[in-house]
Amino acid sequence: MRYFQSDHSMLIISNDSFIAGLLTGYCVANHFTLKCIPHYKPLDNGGENPDVNLIILDLRDLTTSLIEQHLQSLNTIHSQYSIPICAIHNKSPMPLYLTLPWINYYNEDSFIEKLDEYISKHIIDLKKLFEERRSLNRRVGGDRRTLLKNIDTFSSKQVNNRVQLPNRNINIELLGLFEIERDCQNVYLKGVNLELTTKEFKLFTLLAEAPKRVCTTEQLITNLWPNRSRANKSDLYQYMHLLRKKVERDPDNPYWIKTIKGVGYKLHI
């Protein structure tokens, strides 16, 4: 069975929703595709290439018999297609099945940190991937700039480093390194589409309306949920967290969306 069509994808075999959630966030941030399947049935690829860059097996809470079945099928896949295999464990000392040379083992406590380091070194050159994406978007951006030059500059409106095009079919706003397409509700950072949801796009554009001023939490809540009187700061924090995961390189140390303690948020341009 073929699970993926993406060039950069990983598969995790686990029933742990927490680990799946962590990996989902990691994959979104690094432009991977993630597939999760339960661990009660060993992977049967029918002799086909699973077409993934990495397979992760969660060994925790598995019976010895089920572990042996998983390892047998994964060893076949690894041997035939050279797909790296990682395993999550929480046992010390490690039993025999945790010493196989073709598996990279990670303790559950440091799994995400070590996985990021492993992927960067052995799975894919993320820097090269991002450069390829930027190169593609620069070519698309070049077409946009050519289009801008062909429009009468006297009919364009430029305020605070923004350019709004009068053509209703071409509505691109330039704000520092960001590009905003309101008609399609797209936001690009350095040419890369951040793929925001409707609510994330609205939150970003509220911050972008006045990048030199602080948007208070009350203003953001009122505009995001105009017909919901019970909306509170927790709702805002949740969407701000989701937005930062897509905008920021390190959401825990945000560069673009600054928190102004006790007041609100400010878009750093």
C-alpha cells in the first residue's frame, strides 16, 4: 500500500495522540507530510516502496510478539529501499530488540529534539529545500513585479511601505518581507506561502493594519469574534500560538509577532 505522494514525508506507527500532535506541528513547520497509522497491525507494503523519507515506530506499550512482527516488516522495507527507521522507547537498560544496528533509537523524553537533529543530518538538507522553495517563489514574484511595472504608477497607492494595486483581480500588499493577497487570503514570507487558515489570516491582517502600533488583546478578540461575547484571552492565545507556528522559525522565541506584556501584540517589520 502506497501511503504518500509527497517528496518529503514521514510515517509514524503509534497510538499516542500526544506524540502525533508533536510531530504534526514539527511537520507543518518543516514542510513535511505526516501520516499516522496505529501500531496494532504491522506495516504491510505489499512489496512496494512506501515512498517516505523516514519511518518512526513507537515501541512503548507494545507486546514482544507485536514488536517482532513490526521489526520484521520494517527490516524488509529498510533493506529494499534504504528508508531510515527510528524507534521511540522508554526502557533502560534496553532489551535485545533495542540494539539493532539499522534502527536509530530515541528516548521519549528527548525524541523531538534528537529527531530534528537526525533529519537535518541524514534525511534531507532543509536549507537546500528552503532555497529551492524560495527560488521558485522568486520566479513567481518576478512575474508579479513585471505586472506591477505595467500598471500606471500614478494609480497605485503607497502608504507605510505598502503597495495596493487598483486592479481588483491583483490585490497584493507589500509589508516589509511579507506579501498579503487578501482576495485569496494568502500571506507570503520571503516568497513562501504560510498557508494560513481563515482565522489565522484574519489575525495576521489585524496585526498588519498598524505594524507600528500595539494591538491590544481586547481589540483582537473583538475583531476576531464580533458575535461571540464569551470569547476570551484563552481563545486568542490558542490562535496566536497556531499563527506563530507558521510564521516564526522558533515559535517559543518569536521574531515577527512580538508580545507586549500586559497590553497585546505587535507585528515586527
